[in-house]
Amino acid sequence: MRTGVFGQLLNYYRFWLNSKPIGGHGIHSPYVYNLYTEVIEPDKKEKVFDKIEEYRKELKGCGISVIRKSIGESTNSGYRGEEVSLRKIATSVAIPKHLGRLLYRLIQNYQPKTIIELGTSVGISTMYIAHDNSKASIFTIEGDEAVLGIAQNRFRKNGLTNIQTLSGVFDEQLPRILSELNSVDFVFIDGDHNGRSLINYFNLLLPKINEKTVIIVDDIRWSKNMEKAWDYICANAKVSISIDLFRCGILIFEKGIAKQHFALRYGPY
């Protein structure tokens, strides 16, 4: 069950008390300080952002509805079999602009060659990942065929030819992708807000990570079981640095760095 408004306010109060302020003051890890001040915090606008946000604007003004066939924990977009407008998906489900920009900057910083996204939705997050990153191989999985079709059309229109889309259950499609890869450089986990599922996806990914792998987990405070799953993953011995940005979390596996956890204020938080 999703955490209610009061629970989210309490979560934010606790986060605010324990987090480092905007500006990077109090971050004693050189690696994290540089990542925060040079990649996470800056919000330089890139030309491609307008193209992506124009697509979001189009969806918000669209009167088309689709029948949801979602697999996984229900979201604000509705439930399985329910008719929902693309306007509602673009407004309530697609990642917000500040998170999309963060994904873009992280990709530009780390230059990953192999990327996996769990939860394509209408493709806004995928576009932030794929633009200006034509040399990477991107695999994105979506449990809703109707919604995935909308995303695929936009990828073709924008000439994003390095995206391989897959429809189906994450538990089935993720192992198939991983079986064909030697390692994975970047992962964005969204689309199934269930703590037990999150831990399962993480365990599936573990054998394929390398010391340069970065994993982003969205909606870490969606529910109590998501919070517990996030804490469980952060404690894994292979995770060298975990960063809590309130809405999402970043996992880093760099070797030679003392294991540390950071709560950092970013964007609207």
C-alpha cells in the first residue's frame, strides 16, 4: 500500500533533519562531493530537454485513452483493465522534469555502454537516457503493451535507434536480457513499486555489475516495503556508496571507496 500524505510529510521531515543541505556542505567524501556539485546539483539546460518536454506537453493535451494492462504494483495511472488517458499518465506516472534531467546528466558523466530500464511508460525517462548517447545499447521493459506502443512511436519519430523495447513481466524479461550481456553499466528501476520485487531485480542484476555500474531506484519512499527494500539493498556488501535524494536513490559500486551512505537535498527536496 502506498504511503499516505501524512506519512510522506513525516518521511520528508526525517529526511530533512538527516540530509546534507544544497551546496554540498558537510559531504566529506571527495567522490560524492564531486558527483553532487558537478552532476547532481547543477541544472544546466540542454537543447534536447525542450524536445522531450514538448512531447510531455503533447501528451498532457491529448484526449486519447488506453486500456491499462499493467504488470506489477498499481500506480496513479490506474489498475489493470482500466481505461486511462495519456494525459493522466504524462501527469501522474512519467518521471518529473528534474529527475529526467538528472538521468541525462548521470548518463553524460558516466558514459555507460549498456543500459537497462525497468518501466518505459510513455518513454519520457527513456528519451532522457537515450538522447546524446547514441553509442550505448539501451534495453527498456514495459509491462503495458498499449503504453509501450506510444513510446515506440516517439522513439522512431526522434530517431532513437539504439533503444530495444521489450514488453512483459520484469521477472521474465530481465533474465533474458542479462543472459546476453557480459555486464551492465547503468540501470534505472521504476514501474513496479513493490519492495520484494525490487530486491529480486537487484539480486538478478548483481552478477552483471562492474565497479563502474550505477543503479538508480525511483520512488524509494513509495511504501513501507519499498523503504525497507531500499535499506536492505544499501546494506549489500557490493554497494560502496548509496545516495538518498528523497524521491530516488543512487547506488555506486566503485572499488577502493569506504562504504558510506548519504542523504542529500536535491531539486524540489
